[in-house]
Amino acid sequence: MSENRTPSPAPLTDAVAAAAPEAVATADRRRGAPAPRRGEPMFPDGTGPAADPAGSHHERRIRSFQPRRSRVSPSQADALRRLWPTWGLDIDGLSRLDLDAFFDGLPVVLEIGFGMGEATAQMAAADPGTGILACDVHTPGQGNLLGLAERNGLSNIRVANGDAIILLREMLAPGSLAGLRVYFPDPWPKKRHHKRRLIQPEFVALATTRLAPGALVHCATDWEPYAEQMLEVLSAEPTLENLHPGFAPRPDFRPLTKFEGQGLDKGHVVRDLLFRRRGA
């Protein structure tokens, strides 16, 4: 599930393709295999993430994300084929996930939407005693994060492919998470699309049931109206307490993300929110 707004590569125009077919073919090879057609599996041999892991097992509803199975580079595809069987998880909603076994007993933080995974890898390296279950639907980002984890010896990262709502509701036990991170989700700025925003009362009510007492909920956005909505929704959840009067100062443990840098360059104000799950 990808909440980070990962840009797709600019499409080649028909005119360019007609004028220089050899150059187009070379560019395609450099970018990796072409994106599969709708409904076509990217990894038909089952070695990588599934195109639609939950299939028709669960109800249709308004989604907060758009699946983006765009071009995957050769290195990303290689990482997915080799590492997915060990470090990957398809969110099919059919069975309960044993986090202790999946993370060798580490406390686990769920990160929803990690883009290309650079910030996730940095946080995993800085805190090897915490497992990060990184959930997204962006296949190139999944491959990139797995590659980063392997190259940097980060054994505390696992990558989940699919809908975070199904993961929370069907596959995680109550009180099993040590934290929740949602950094720079899609703001869906048009008013008619606000219903697609992830941080809604129903989502927060579900997510908090999967948090252990004392677990940290950390959100960040550079879209001021969404920041206000986040603050309102999180403050209204009775099982959460705000660690600051309003928005939080940017914590040192959250790396500067690409989207944060882009927002700052545009003059946006970045807001962090830090809440804690109540309980003993």
C-alpha cells in the first residue's frame, strides 16, 4: 500500500517512439521490464509480490491508495525474486501473521507507505532492535527497499504488499504492534476525494486495537489541511494521548524524505504528530 506519492516515469510520446524506436527500446531495457497489463502478474512464477493478493476475499470499498505496478528495474526485480520468499508478505487476509516468528522476536512497528524505502532503511539501520513491517503497493519501491536491506545488512525489515486495512483487520493480532508510522500519505487535496484519505476515524479506531499500550503513532504531512484533519482525528480517539500540545517538533529519528524535501522547496510547512496508545 503506497501512501507516499512516488512519481511515475514520464511516458514517451508516440511521436518520439515512431521517430527513434531503437532509442525507445534501449530506454525500456535500462528502466527494466515494462509494466504488466491490468490483471497480468508481474511474477507469474510466484517468486515475487502478487498483483492482487487479497483478490475477491474481502469487500470492495473506497481505497486510500492507487496500485502502481510501474516499471521495475533489473536490480529491483532481482531483489524481489531472491528476497521476497524470505522477507516479503502478500496481504491476502486469509491467516493471522505471527510477528514473533516473522521478526525473530523483535518488537514491530508498522509503516504504511514507504515510497522507495530510503527513509525506512535509515530508520532500520539506526534502530536494529526494532522490526519494521513496511507496507506499500508500489512494486519498484518494494524491490528497492529489499535491495537496500540486503546491501546494508538490515535483517529487521520485512515488506508487505497490499491493503494495510486488510493487514490490520485480518492478519494482525490485537496489541501486537509497538508503533505505527504514516509519513506523507497522499493528501487527496480535492474536496470530493477527502473520503480517500487514510487518516479517518474508522482507520484510527481499527489501528489502535492492534497497538500495544505505550505504542507510538507517528504521522507527518506537508499538506496543512490534512495536518489539521490528522490532529482532529487522532485527538478524538480516546485510546490515544497527544505527546505535545498540538503538532510535535520534528523528531530526530525521522529522516528527511524526498517528498519532505520537495514540499519544503515549495514553501510547505511540514507537520509531525506524535500520539501514544494509552494503557499500563
